[in-house]
Amino acid sequence: MSPATAVASFVLIWWITLFAVLPWGVRSQHEGEDKLAPGTDPGAPITLRFGRKLAWTTVIAALIFAGFYGSYVGHLLSLDYLVNLLGVHYVE
């Protein structure tokens, strides 16, 4: 795998993981005991904790990428195996 492909794959995995991690631990103003901030929606989060979410996203994406990279380098997943798994028939 070329370095450019590895970086592109990691970035793609990172973005998908970010959207999975964003809702973790979110409490809305409506659920909290605090008063609503004037001019905001009751469903707006109390605190975002974006730095923590970015850190979790990076850790999880690195683990997922390491698994895929290890499978690629170790030849655990081949194109023929994936084609057979999906039931696609192609002519060479």
C-alpha cells in the first residue's frame, strides 16, 4: 500500500468514526438541571467536549486502520476472497 493510499484510507476511516463518536455523552439543555441559555434551542447540547471526541475518534480510527492494514499486509483479505464472499462473478 502506498503512503498516499494509507493516508487517504486513514482519513476516510477517521471521518466515518467521527460521525459515530459525535453523539456519545451528549446531554441536551432540556435534559440538564440548568436553566436554558437565552436564545438557544432546548435540544442544544450543554457541553460539547469536542477535544475529547476528537481524541477518541483518532484512537478508534487508528485501531480500525491497524486492523485493515494488518489484513492487507498479511494477505488475509484478497480480491478473489471478497469477490467470492459477495457472490460476484467476473471474467478475466
